[in-house]
Amino acid sequence: MIEVQRDDLDTQALTQMERVEQLNKRLADFDTVLTERSRLRDAAKAESAERHRDTAERLSELERERAAAAAGVPAEAMALFDEVADLHEGEALSEVQVISARHREYACSACSTEIPFGVYTRLLGEGGAVVQCTSCRRILHLPAETEATAAKKR
Ligand SMILES: [Zn+2]
């Protein structure tokens, strides 16, 4: 009888020990997961800080470039640029779209409003002429190739 009870106790003790072992193993696994998560979080934090730094650097670089570019533009034109940019979420410029050069048909590429031939020739002629679209008020400019050709003739 006593022998049987001892066996029982041994078995119970063994079972308990096995459970403790299992719990320890689960704890160890949990620690591993936790360590890995912490590592990932720290890495993400570092990357985010670095990106923030890069963005801040790029922004100040762009601000310097903008200031340098703006320095060559007359104050009046700059004020107009800022005013129109505010109207169109920063898009102050619009390229003149050639609908038909033969029929002298041109349009504002941003809002599709027709641009009179006279306005087009003003852009072709005077260097630095600031001409706005009569509808959306964006500052008009010629397509790059047209501008290059016109610049040679001036
Ligand atoms: Zn327009």
C-alpha cells in the first residue's frame, strides 16, 4: 500500500516537474519573441529617425534652392507666383498647349481654356513676359522646344 502511494507521489512529482519544464520552455520562447520584437521596434525607431533627418535635410536643401531661384525673379512676378500657387496647391505654372499651329489654336494645358494667338505671340516675343491664363490665372509658359526655338530668334 505504502509502495503504491510512493509510486503515485513519484508519478505526480514527475508530472509536476514536466509541467514546470514545459512552462520554462514557453517562458524562454516568449523571451525570444519579446527580444526579437524589441529589436525590430528599435530598428524601426532608428530608421524613422533617420528618414526624418533625411527629409528635413532635403527640405532645407529645396528651400535654399528655391530662395536662390527666387532671387533672380523680380519681386512683383514672385508675389504673383506665390498668389497663383496658393490658388492651385503650388501649381502656379501651365504650359501652353498647341492645338493647331496652322489654325493658330492654343489652350491652357491646365484648364483647357483657349489662349488667344496674341497671348501666344507675346510669349514668343518678349523674354520674361508674364502672361496669365484668363480663366485659371496660372502663369503660362511655352513648351520647352518652342521656347528654345524662340530664344534663338530673339
Ligand atoms: Zn488655365
